[in-house]
Amino acid sequence: PMLKPSPFFLAIDQGEVQQFGISRLASLELNDLHRAPWCFRGSSLCTTLLDFAAWRGRDSFVCALMTAGADPSQGEVEMSLWEKLPRAYAAWLARAAVR
């Protein structure tokens, strides 16, 4: 069964890395847009979990999401390129793209 993304937004916001196991992430559509939490640029917006994690500056979450298959470029850049980059640099690029 598909999990809802809202607990993941809360885990990112509160820095609760233990909520981000690969098996739990595998049950989500990682590149889908979801209604953003109230703190994200006005709350009427939609965002991906990866963009929210990058916006919050949570590199460990960005790396976990990318490892699970989230695409920081939304299809603009081949995933094979992202996989070749060091995770810290890929997280920095994802953070820069959301700002």
C-alpha cells in the first residue's frame, strides 16, 4: 500500500532521519508533487519531498531520497549523471536549485 507523504514532510522538518528507511521510501512515488507543509513558501504550493528537504537544508534526507530514486532535476538531467556525483555535491546542487 502507498504511504502518504505528510509524515515524511514532518520528519524532514524535524530532522528525524530514522523515519527515512529505504523500505519506507520505496512505498512512495518520490518524484510526485504533494501539497507542501505550511512552512514552505506559503503552503498553497506543491513540492516533492526532495525539494522540501533541499529547501530545509537537510542534506542527509536529500541523499537518502536520491539513493531511493528521487530525481533532483525532474527529468532534466539523466539519473546516471546524478549517480556519478558525490552525494554531498549532488545535495548541494539540489539545495541551490530550490533557492
